[in-house]
Amino acid sequence: MIRRMSRVADCSQCPAMRGWEKGRRPVAAAAQGHVPLHVGEEMERFEVQMELLARPAFLELLRRSAQEYGYGQRGVLRIPCPVPFFRRLLAACGSRVEEEGLLRSFDELFHSSSDPN
């Protein structure tokens, strides 16, 4: 009985409720071959091609997301980086050198913001 009630209480399992976010309007599903992401404190929504997630810079962002939010995230993945940086990273995806340079600058930003001194 308890197990059954917990399934009823978990509205993420209900097909009619999928696509709704807490306190928001329904969210459209991501385009085929894309993954929805919420980026930065603003939680701005992006749809990223799945193959980009295998690139080193995106793997690093996913690793940091797991560190900050854990592997138990529900719903859309959250990426802990400033939106302008994420936009530059998307634009740099054609150039591995530029992508690596952006990742180094993000490392510096990340370490300086987490350093209490």
C-alpha cells in the first residue's frame, strides 16, 4: 500500500504531468537528437545536440554539474556556469583550440569564485 501511494505522489511518472516544471507553464519537449539544459543562476533553457555532450568541455561541465547538484537530478539537467560563457562555448564548438581556451578561463573563474580569499 505504501509503495503504491508513493507512485501516486510522484507526478513525474504521470504522462499527463510530463513537461510541467514546478510553478511554471508546460515546457515543450526537446527537438529530436537534442538534450534540454538549464544554464546558470537564471536557469536559461538551451537545447544542445546530443553529440556535443561528448566533447571535452561539455564533459567537464557535466562533471561539475554532478559535483554541484548530484547525480539524482530530476528533470532538465542544470549546468553551473554563467550563461554568457555557455553561449561562447556553443559558438566555439567548431574549434577545439578555442574550446580548450574557454575551458581554461572557466577553470580560473570557477576557482576564483570558490576561493574564500
